[in-house]
Amino acid sequence: MTHHTPEELARQAKILYEELFPKRDELKPKDKLQIPQQEMPAQDPIERGKNLDEVAIGYTEEQARVEALRCLNCPKKQCVDDCPVRIDIPRFIKHIADGKFQEAINTIKETSLLPAICGRVCPQEVQCMAHCTIGKGLKDVEKSVAIGRLERFVADWERKNGQIQTPPVKPETGKKVAIVGSGPAGLVVAADVRREGHHVTIFEAFHKLGGVMRYGIPEFRLPNEIVDEEINTLKKMGVEFKTNFVVGRTRKLTDLMEKDGYSAVFVATGAGLPMFMNIEGENLVGVFSANEYLTRANLMRAFDRENADTPIYKSKNVAVLGGGNVAMDAARMSLRLGAEKVYIVYRRTEREMPARVEEVQHAKEEGIEFLLLQNAKKIIGDENGRVKGMECLRYELGEPDASGRRRPVVIPNSEFILDVDTVIVAIGNGSNPLISQTTPDIQVNKWGNIIVDETQKTSVDGIYAGGDIVLGAATVILAMGEGRRAAAAINKQLAG
Amino acid sequence: MSKILLKKQLSKDVFLMKLDAPLIAEERKAGQFIILQIDDDYGERIPLTIADGSKEEGSITIIFQVVGKTTHNLAKLNEGDDIPTLVGPLGLPTHIENFGTVVCVGGGIGVAPLHPIVQALKEAGNKIITIIGARTKELLILEDEMKALADEFIVCTDDGSYGRKALVTEPLKEACERNPKPDLAIAIGPPVMMKFCSKTTEPYNVHTLVSLNTIMVDGTGMCGGCRVNVGGEAKFVCVDGPEFDGHKVDFDNMMARLNSYKDLETKAHKCQLDIEFELKKEGK
């Protein structure tokens, strides 16, 4: 794919806009199918590999309005059904087409509090865009109406114009709700519960708020400023935040309820222990979990080598193991930290990769090399215990496995050595044991994930859970969907 | 945010600080640690074991040695100053019961984390043999406190400037040779000391606990930077530890991992020289 400059994209959109808008009411579905999907303007691939700035720049007004014109406003609204927080998508898109951006953002905010974040990191192609009539007509889900880009456009418009409105809060009820973790699930519960007039305290283990949106997802994909803005809205609503507070350790979860007067607790502690491959050499110096690598770079600001006290490994050749969004983030971060050669090593093919197509594309544009149908066998160390290479095996695809994906099968005697000094393992997370270690009454499954019912309630009355601690590794929006359900149940409990 | 209530210099580059931390003081148990950070934006998170605490006063005590930039800057703070980030208590507490006779070995700054463990073991009714050691006399800390808790007390220095001229492994070996042998050994200090203490007790089959102080970022199990090889399995010091069976820990791998950022240590070394210089200037 060739990179088009933002100026070029803006120019083309302007021409289209001037051509289409005078006759917009006469456009038939087949005309709308002809309107090209508006490409997301992005920083130059070579330049952006050297900075931390956001890669995707965002639509211009003309681009947004042209893209919005593609929506058929279908009566069935399949896109809404596929959205975990059920945003009225056709309605907000219609407002954008009409140039009514305030109305558009208000529509989104009826059901979603974090549009600037979701517009950036939701996997729309497997949610709202998956059944879009336009995408179906063009036989390519990636060509569906770019719902996320439009969501982002109006969220950014609102922020840039200083129009962010604080949602109204009902009169104080005097009841208190504790939320453990300030990631996406926790923030949604905070907003929904606070709106009903209950006092909400969010406890965060780190010194900064936002959970995975702060320590995990890099600045070039989700700027901190945006996370701060969303959290500010909650602060303005009166949500209380306590950082450096590890529930379970700093205070027992049950003490929050029995001694501190919280009527309900929502546990959203997020991803837990990073998984490793259990291969030889994994504890060598130069092998990192993606969690550690990204936390150093993002939360601890180690990308700023001059000013940050937290060091980050100086790498020349990096292998990232895994094919998800986190693997892409780690690979692209290592490139920005000065690595000369970065490989994604994945044992299946690109088709099976869990990462978003857009992330894979961005990574490729930046020069990251994909070693597909290959996997690590062992990591080789030098005499000082530091990584000096990685022995890999080649695979081919066999029969489908339980997940429906074709199972990769080792090709015998296919070993080869990859010349790397750093290995980043991005194959997912197990559950964090902290809450279950310190709150034995909460039931967990055999992987340590908290067991909840359809309202997100755990085995203990008054305690709810959601996000990655329940789902295993999932997405921001799925965590938010769980938060939405939990908040409804908590509000019901407190009203009763 | 936590206020420094008291600051004392214990030896050339070792400082004691009492910090206002009522919640941590309430929950902390022997063997647990805290993480602190001096600058919320650019600072580094460092784990430090809790050396003491008072529920009544709502305070905890940390003892640290100036080894890098963060401990250097920490040592420059004074009573009344705030530490922006203090989180804890983290890690699993020491398992305390009446084992019988416990030999407790502390090397250098390792005496600080050993102190609350000995306190708890003593309270549980154990007979305590304490061995503390340091390179030289000026580096010994908490001698009086440790002596007060011990049924038998041995001090040694590498250079013979105080107490017995020996490495701590010598009296440890003698303790293991007694009949009956000790029921448990606990060794806390520099990695190389813990390695050789574990090697010393192994032939006598004396179960030996060590407390590891690896590199950490979050301290809650999320990053895995602190992982060590224990009995062939990767364990996380922050949530599975900090205490492990010394006979099973791969100390060589742990020491290599502690040196992950060695190329950046010249910076730390410079800090060390700076503080020595500053202290000299102040006539200490």
C-alpha cells in the first residue's frame, strides 16, 4: 500500500465534497457505494518511526462529511447491534454528514463516555463495521463506512473546540461504590454509577491513571492527553481517584465494604501475569514481556532516554513473539527506540493474526518484517547471560483446531538462527493473583479469572468484576461493555 | 504521597527514613516491601523492604543504601519533604511459626529487611541465632536492635575491623554443624552472599529462605521483569516472593538479570561518587 500524504487526501476530499454535497439528497445507494472510503491521513512512515507522535492524524472536516455520506442509514441498524455499548451509529453519522458535529458527539455520548479512545482503539472491523451494508456491497469489511474514524473525528472536534460537556449528575445518594483499577472497564462503571448520584472512588495501583490505556497502548496510537481528558471529565463529575493503592494489599477488599462503608465494589484489575513460551533461554537478559517493555516506554517514559530515570534496553535487532495488537505495539515501539531491525515472529499466517488489519499495515509500512509460520524454539545467550540469537522453527498449516483456525504444524529439521539481541514476548497474559490471593471468597476459574454471572456479579454479594480479569485478554471496548452491564447491576442494587 | 517523618544516616551510604504511611503500617507484615518513586513523571520505581513500622504512629521505616540515581536523590530529601509515590505493602509476608531454632543471617544492607522477620520469629517463640556481617565496621547497621532480639549473636566483618574476621558463611557453617542442627535458616543480603549461604546450608539439609530484591516496575505481577528461576520454574518475585527456597534459586541468572542495564550504571557510579563527595564536604 502506498502512503498518501495528508495534504493529498485533504485535497481529494475537498474535490469530492464540492462535487457531492450540492446533490447529496439525490444520491442513491448505488451512488453511495461509488464514494471511495476516506483514507485515514497518517504521518509519513519513515518519519514517524523516529517519533512518538500519533500515527493517525484524523480526518479533515471534508473527509469526515464525505465519509459520512457513504452511510445508507439502513433501517435494520446491524452496526448498532454489533456495538458493545450500542451507540446509535447511523444517527451520529447523519449529523456529521449534515455538519452538525455537536449533535453527532451528543448522540455518541448518550451511550459511550470515551469516544476519543474508542474511535482510536476499538476493533471496528469485527464489531460495528462487520455487517455494514456498504462493506458487504463492496465485499470487503475494511471498506465499510469508517465508523471509528468518524467517531474519533467528532470526539476530537469536541475536544479541540473546548466543547466537552460534563454529564449531569443526580443528587447525592450518600451511597459509596469502590472501583478497583482505572482502566476502561473501571472508568465506564465510574461514569455510569456516578451519574446516579452515588459517591465513586477509583483505586489505582499505579501513580498514573488509565490502566492499559496509559501503560500499555503507546502514545503513537493513543495519546496520553486524550486519556487525561476523559479522566478529567470524570473528575469534574465528582469521581474520586486514589493512586498508589493496591486493593488487596494496601487495604483488603472486604475492609472497603465492612469498614470503609462501600456498598459495592467493582473489580477491574486488568491483565495479569504475562505469559512466557516456557522455552530455554527465556530468563536471559534481553528477554522481556511486552507488558514490561511497553510499561517502561509508556508509563515510565523511558522513550525519553535523556530525562527518564527508568532505563530501557538498547536493542539493535528485536524479535517480537506474537501476532496481536500488543505485539504490533511492542514492535513499533522498539523501532522508535532505535532498533535497526524488528521482526514479528508468528507461527500462523497473517490471516490468523489477532491484530487489527490497520495495525499490521502500519507496522509493515514502518519497515517491520513479518516472519510468518515461524516460531521460537530457544533463545541463545552469550557468556554474560545476554541474548545473542534465537533458534526458530518453520511451520505449515494443518487441519483446523478447536478455535477453527488451521493448526500450525512444525516442519521437521527446519531450525535456523535469527540474529537478535532482544526478544519481546507478546503472547498474552494470565490472570493477576492479587485479588484472589487476598480475597479467598471470590471464586475464580482454573485460569484464575474471576467468575461472574450475566450481571457481572461475583460469588460474593456486592462485589462485581469486569474487563480482562474476567475475560482474559480482550479489548478496551469489550471491557467497557462489561463495565456498562456491571454499572447497571450496581445501580439496581443501590436503588433497591 | 508520603511525608518523611525522620531521617538518620546509619553508615557511610546507608540511610534510615521513617515515612508517614498509615495504611501500609496497618497492613504490613514481616517480609513485605514497598515501591517508591521520587518524581511522578520521570522517576524510577524502586522496591525497598520495610524494616519496621508502627500502627500507632501510622509510620513505616525504610533503610536504603545509596547505589543509583533514585537512592541518591532519596538520600538528599529531608524530614518534612514528601515522597510522591509510595505503594505497598507488596509481596507475600514471611511465613511465621515456631520452627524451633532459626539462624538468621544478614549481610550489609540486608540486615534491614531481616530485622522485622527476626522480630516476628522471636515473638513466635523461636530460638534465634543471629549472624550479621559487612565488609567493614562502618557498613554495619542495626547492631543493637539485632542483638536485643537474639539468643546468640555473632558479628563479623570481612576485614576484621570489628567482631570476628570472617565471611558470614563461616559462623553459618558452624551453626549447621551443631547437634541438633538449626530448623531453619534465613539469609538476606547481597545476591552473592545469599548464594553462598544457600550453598553452605545445603549439605546439612537446613531449609534456607532468601529474600530477593530484583528489578521491578509495577510490583503487582503485571510486568514480569522481576522473574527468577526457582527450581526450573519462572517465578515472579513481586507476587510469588520475595522469599524463596535458597537451595532452588538460580542465583547466577538472577545476578545477570540484575545487571540488565549495566551500560547505564556508570551514571549510578557517578552519583555514588557525588554523594561521597557531598558527605565529605559536610564533614561526615
